[in-house]
Amino acid sequence: MKAIEFQTKLHSSEAIEVSKGEDSWKKLAATQFFAGYSDEDAIYDKMQ
């Protein structure tokens, strides 16, 4: 696992917002997050 750093804002609704203008960081974070899942985990994507 690799660590990445980026600026965020914590809202009163407990939502974390990645600072604007950081689209590349958002894409990298999503890519790294989903890289931890194997093809076998895709079965859970179909659950409702």
C-alpha cells in the first residue's frame, strides 16, 4: 500500500471533501482504493 497526501475539508455532516482543483488526486485515490479488490469481489457489486 502506498500513502498519498492531499488537502481536505471536514464538514459538519462528517463528510470529507477533497480540495477543489485536485481532480488528479481524486482519480488516484479511487484507483488505489479499488485496486485492493479482486475480481471475486465483483459479486458484491450486484447486491441491492
